[in-house]
Amino acid sequence: MKTISHMALAAAGMLSLAACASTNEPIAPAPPVGPGAIMGTVAADRDGDGIVDGYYSADGVYHAVMGPPCPPPPPPPPPTRSGERG
């Protein structure tokens, strides 16, 4: 008799808690993608400079972002004239 009353009490507790459960929780929006990232992929910053260097696709493969080559550095300044003029 005691066992049945304990089971009935447990069942009543579960039913009362089940009434509080809701299945339609709001879904949070996806975070904004950074510069150079592609929607639906995981951005990768491999050198840590804050700019996306590539991305990982759904199958886990890394794809480097290909861009135009960087311009060459400017030439060094001409040597300064020193000494006596005149």
C-alpha cells in the first residue's frame, strides 16, 4: 500500500512539472559574420590579426580566402645629402 502511494505522489509531481514545460522557446538569431566570412561556414583567423584568413566548410575542410596579391612595398627613400655644400 505504501509503495502505491509513493508512486502516485511521484506521478502527480511529474504531471505538475510537465505542465510548466514549453516546447516553443524563442530561437536566438545567428551572430553577425565578420569581414570576409561566408554565411553558413565557420570563419578562421589563423594568424590572429583579426581578419578572416579562410573558412571551414560543413565537412571540416579549411578553405583559404584568395584575394589579389599585395602591392609591393614602396622603395626606400633616397639617401640624404650630407656634408659641406659649396
